[in-house]
Amino acid sequence: MRTTSIATLIVTCLSLLLSGCFEAGVGDPAKAKIDPKLVGLWKVEDGEMMLVKVWDDRTYIISQIAPVKSEDGVERLEPTGGCFRAWLANIGGKTFITLDQSMQRLHKIERPFVVAQIRVEGEKLVVQGLDPEFAESAHTPAEMEKHIRDNLKNPKLLVKEVTTYVPVPEAISAMVK
């Protein structure tokens, strides 16, 4: 279900836009908890990078970035896509992330949320989006969470594509601090 425009656009929606957008996210950002293992600079094999920073005590800010050479020849990491507020929710023992893209829009959008299951495997961050066709009947956070909980073992719950991020070496990460 990957398309070049969406993949180029996370990592404008964290490679999660691959999973589609929803009317509601999961969890409550006012009650969410930060997992410090997610904070940092991550990249996928094709070079796309995302920066995950703590926004407040409960949420993250996630942005797509890339190396850009300035006029003076110095390479810096610069934002290349959107900026998203994100939070975690535990549903049936699995961790899900919601990305809210409405903060970067000047107008209201009907489906501002991206939802994906995430897990840390060693040093890797593994992301698999919620299938928008399978979850289209859920319209509120409670409905989304119930739908996920009731279908955790259903292979149609998540898109087939799995995106794996690896941490970016410290030397490069220092460019964004």
C-alpha cells in the first residue's frame, strides 16, 4: 500500500501516512506517557529521517528532516515536511501511536489522525500502520480503541507494510541539537 508521494510526504506522516488518516486517534494525549526510547533521530533505509522530541510531559513532536547543504557548503539537518504532535496508547498490551497533523493546518481537516502500532526491537523502531479500510467504521477514540482491541489478532487490522527505523549516529544527531 506504499506510494511514492505518501512515503515522501512520516515520514511527513512518519511513514505512517502509508496507513491512512482517521477521524479520531487512540488514547488521550492528556493522560499519555512518554517512552524515552522513542526520543531521537531515526532513519529508514532510503534515507528518510524523522526527529522525535518530547513536546511536554505526555506528548512528542515529530518532524521529517533531511541533510541540506547551505550556501557556505555546510551540511545541516533541516525540516523537509510536516510537524506532528504525537502520543502513545496501550491497547491490549500493544503500543499504538497517534499523530495529529491538524496543528500544521490553517483550516480544519476531517481526518487529521494517523494511527500505527509501534514496537522497539533492540535498537530498531518498527512501525505498522492501522489499515484505514478495516477501521473506517470507527469515528471516536473509544470506537477506535474498541475496534483495535477486538481485532488485535486479525491480520487485516494493520497494513502489510512494516517500516523499520534505525537510530542515526550521534555525529549526525548532534546537527539537530
